Amino acid sequence: MADPDNSTSGASHSESHTITALVQDIPGVLARIAATFRRRGFNIASLTVGHSEKPGMSRMTFVVIGNSSAINMAATQLERLVEVVEVQDITNQQIVWRELALVKVRRTPENRAEIGEIGAIFRASIVDIGAEGVTFEVTGGTDKINSMINLLRPFGVLEVMRTGRVATRRCDDSGQEDSEQGI
Amino acid sequence: MSSSQSTAQDKQIRTGAQIVCETLIDEGVSTMFGLPGGAVLPLYGVFSQYSQLRHVLVRHEQAAAMAADGYARVTGKPGVCIATSGPGATNLITGLATSMMDSVPVVAITGQVSSAAIGTDAFQETDITGSTLAVTKHNYLVTRAEDINRVLREAFHIARTGRPGPVLVDIPRDVFQAPAEFRRDEPLNLPGYHGTITAPEEQVERLAALINSAQRPVILAGHGAIIARAFKELRLLAEKAQIPVATSLLGISAIAEDHPLSIGFPGMHGMAYTSLALDEADLIISFGARFDDRIVGDIKRFAPRARKAHVDIDPCELNKTVRVDAAVNGDVRQVLKQLIPLTSIAKRPEWLERMETLKREHPLARKAEERSPDELLQGPEVIAALSQVTGGGAIICTGVGQHQMWAAQHYRFTRHNSLITSGGLGAMGYEVPSAIGVQIGAPEEQVWSICGDGGFQMTMMELATVAENRLPVKYLIMNNNHLGMIVQWQDMFYNKDYQACAYTANPDFAKLAEAYGIKAIKVSSRGQLEPALRQAAEHSGPVLLDCIIEKVENVFPMIPSGQSVQELIEEPASL
């Protein structure tokens, strides 16, 4: 029968969802999306955007934190925007995702071996070196990058630049062109 | 600027300003409300070439936006307003927000400083596209005259399709002046915009099943039913399945209030019998009403015995606040057409009898007291008298406040789409300019604007616009020298600590009207009311009636904010 608690903002716990959006590459689209999220009070943990394979279109990847109805509402609000062409919540689908970080560490003759070893363990590459220190480039999951930074901290981390998450669904094995369902 | 137009091979060269005008004409625009300024003067400079476009000069850009809003509500066509850059554009914002909250199609064209000056804090520069992100459905900054035609066509398309709303187009001065090839055939670049979708059949079938199994259903018709012009279909469904029809504030007149199935409007200041009907229902079907907090109150205790269904053109409204058992995403009129054949004929004599009982036991009007004709008027009786004199067939504009609630309660609306009010935003000052737009959009109709003395003063300079355009609007000021709704809240919730709610220096409104050359009638006692109303109705030009109403009194019934029908207050605690 009727549910006495009508509310959609239930007491369900917060989850982290990955949402991708295909948007028109038009001046101001990022400002409009950011304003929409802020106005509705949605919690954006990270956001990346860049050109996609379609000319004139960019792809954005959001990590949104909230309960399931808040996240549904965020996706619907995003989709309603005129420049947003397609929105997908790919959290529960099979996805490939990566983040990237540039980590600048102080380097001395005493610590260089250890720092080098840490870099090798995390399969990070050295992309810059100088008197000040060395800059690692590391890609992978959030936890992996967090671990590497924590291990480097005792040596003196000078600067960390992190991107948000980029994600895509795993390749479909069924041979169909546009499979909407995850596996 | 000469236009070249000889052989088919010659390109049509026009200035940006000319392209604006020709595109507006293509889009069926006949009236624009505006006020000129430096950045938009190049546009005004070509108006004399286009006699099909009528420009109505206002006295404040807010009135241009609100007049465009009123025009759009009554005609169903997008209203058009024009302002210059900087302060002209920012003055539109309250009007745009009104249209945004109530889903009204408006296209606002603003001038902008020259392209080279953008971002330099130039004279009269504002980032209006940034500033209006929250109050427009979409907006544009045009950078090339070649884009004007496509952008304006997109703007009209977005404004009028799907869930309607205001769209702002910002055009730099040099773009107005630049020559460009005028092409009408560039396709719209809106891959992500889907105007009106057809509701999936399964959603409609699920809704039909709920209706067919309900014993005590109630329809809640909102602004969406009026925007869709679904009057006939709504009535047919209600009659076929014998379902009483309540409305939201903005849904008033979706069904004629003298129809036997009409049961009024619920919520904070709605009729007690309507709120009680929702409370007893086992199914509430919203057609284009968004379960706003003024109706729902405490979500946990709203209509606890009822399943809910929601038909709405905007998917973002479905399950936004109230969780529903059936959601149908589509245009209300189209959905009703799909729904009616799937709905069973029903007879519900007990439920309909219950509606009559509730109306009898919780009447809106207080029992007619013995009051002498010399006594001061009270708000509700002014509206009731107006309803009598006009036969419920006028178009009623209102401001915001007590007078607005009394108008909604006591006027018996028999003409579809006849309440023009700022419901979602609740913008005082709406009363004067909205009536301007409504009268221009519906020149044959009798238009009455119920005004609060507070809101009236926010936009009263537009009496000049009324006089200049000879618009026969009847402005009725419910004058109690107070911000009445503020007094009520301070009386009920702030321990009668009356702060900043008394207007002790109101002008003589009748003299003010006469200063504008507008006929004025002052009403200060009950006996004067009806003759004054008749005199105003019969006058062929604009009229202002200054109705002095009695000591401040509270609007009842009331369900305090965030509460439920259990806390409904019907009568004042003491007189």
C-alpha cells in the first residue's frame, strides 16, 4: 500500500558514483554545469573534461558522492542541460578508469635510491629532474596514487598535481554496437 | 545599410540588427517590451524598417520582463523583452526568475558592450550570461552576426518546447552593426535537447491500472495542465472516471470552478476541504503539478493513505521530492489522450458525496455577518464581489501576498487559464506589468489586476505604460497600508512583534492615477464597492480602484510551513 514516508531523500548511505557525460564543446558549458551542481547542492569529488572522439564534443567524467536518489537526480539534472547530449552512470558497470598524478619530491644523494625504488614499485616514470628534486608521473587508481604519495612524504613532497578520474565502459564482447547494459 | 537583393546568386546581406528583426518576424513575434540603451541602440535603429513589430516602451526593464511573461501566459507564444547591457540587463533578472520558476516561455534580448571590450569592466558591462545561469532555461552570447538567425531560432525553440522557460540572448553592439549573410536554413545545433517526448506506453498503462483500482482518487492539476492546454482532456478523464479535481495555485482554472467535480486548491492557504480530500484519498494523480512545498508541507505526513502518480513533461520533477508509485514523463495533454481510452468508466457516489460533505462542513466563506454598508471592506468580500460582477470570466492578475491568496480563494474562475500570478517565485510588483502583457496579448478580454499596496508601489511607474498604450486594465488595490502577509506571519509566529510592515506614507493612489491621466475610483466603505466595480468594468479605458480595506486581518485557512493538514487552522483563535 502507500508508503507513509513519501520522501525521496531517504536515510540511505552515501555512495560514490562515476558519471560520464558527452557535452557540446561550446564556450560556457563548463560554467553552466558547475553552476547546476552547486545550485542543487550535489557533492562533486572530482571532474575531468577533454575532447572526445566526436568532433565538437567533449567528454566529462564526474565522481559524485551522495545517496542513490541524489545521484539519480544529479544525472537527470545534467541531462536536462541543453548542451549535454548523453549522460551515463557507469558505476555499476564494468569499467576501466584511471587517474594521473605528478608528484615532485625532494631528492638527495642519500635518498635517491629509495625514492627510485618506490617509483619502480608503483610503475611511475620520472618525467623531470633537477637540483630541487624529481617529478614522478603515476597513473592508476585513487588508492594506488594515495599510497605512493604517503610513502614519499617522509622524503619531502614538494608538490602534488592530480587529475580527476577518466572512465569508460569495458569493451563489449557480444559484438553489438551500442550495448546499454553493463555485464 | 542598404540590402542587396536581386538575383538568386546574390547573397542577402543584412546587419545583425536587421537579422534580429527579420528572425523575430519569422518566429511570429508581433510585440516586444523593452527600454533602450547604448548597447542596444543599433537594434532600435532598425525598428522603423519593420512595421510588423510593435515595441512597447516600459519605465523599468523588470516590467518588460514581467509584461513579456504575462503576454506569454495568456497567448501561449513566447513573450519578448529587450534591454540594454549592464543595468538594463540586470534589471530583467527578477522577471526572468519569475518565468523560470513558473515555466513560462520568454526570449530576452540584451545588448552587450562591443566584443573587444568584453571582460574589461567597460561602461555598462555585466556578464549577464553568467549572472542569469540560474534564472534562464538556457542563454547565449552571440559572437558573430552570421549566428544570430540560428541562435534566435534555437532560443525560441528551447523557450517554447518541453518544459517552457526563459532564454536570454546577449548580443554585443558591434555584432548588431556587423553586416552578414542572412540565411534562414542553417540547421539548429541542439543534439542534446529533446523538446517534447512521447510518454512510453508502459508508463501510461501503469497509471491507468492505478486509476482503475482506486476507490478514492483525486486529480491534482497543475500549471502543466494549463501550459498543455489540456482543459478538454482533463475534464473528459475526470468525468469518465468520476474523479474530483483539485488544482495547485498555478493550476487554478485548469478546470472551471463551477464544474461539479471541481474541489478547489489545497495547501498552505488552500481550502480546508481540498486538503482534507487529499488526506482521505487513496490515489493522487498529479497532472503537471510538481508537489511543491506549499501543497505538501511535511512530506512524511502528506496524503498518508494515498498512492501517488505524477505526469510531468520534465523528468527532473518526477520523484524529486515526493516518491511516486507511477511516473509518466510526457506532455499532459498527450498523456491524457493516451490515458482516457485505457481508463474504465466508474461511478463513485460515496466518494463524491464525501466531497460535498467536506465542502459543507468546512466552508471557505465565513457565515455572512450582519455588517453595515458604512463599515470598511474586508479582503475576501472584495474578491467575492468582483467575482459576482465579472461572472467569473475575467482574467485576473495578482501580486504576491494576502490579496493573492484571497483572489485565489474567493474568485470563482470559470474561464480556462485566467489566473496570472507569480506562484513559484512569489515576486511582489508582478501585478502591474503582468496585466500590461496580458491585456496586449488578449485585447478583447477584461483584465483585472488585484494589487497589494506594497507590491503596487514596486512597479507603479508602469501606469505610464498603461496610459500611453491606452490599455483598459482595471487595477484594484487592496489597500491596508501594510505588508499584510508579513503582519500575518509576525502575528502568528513572531509573537506579534510587528517590524517593518507598516507603510505609513502611502500616496493617495487615486490622485497618483489621475496624475497619469488614468480614471480613479476610491472605495472606502462596503456600500460603495459594487457600484464602483461596475463603473470600472463599464469604463472603456484603464481604471484604478483604491479599495481601503479594514484593519489588517489574517488569511485563513492556513497550514503553517512544513506542517500537515492535522495542523490546519480554519478560524482565527479569537476575533
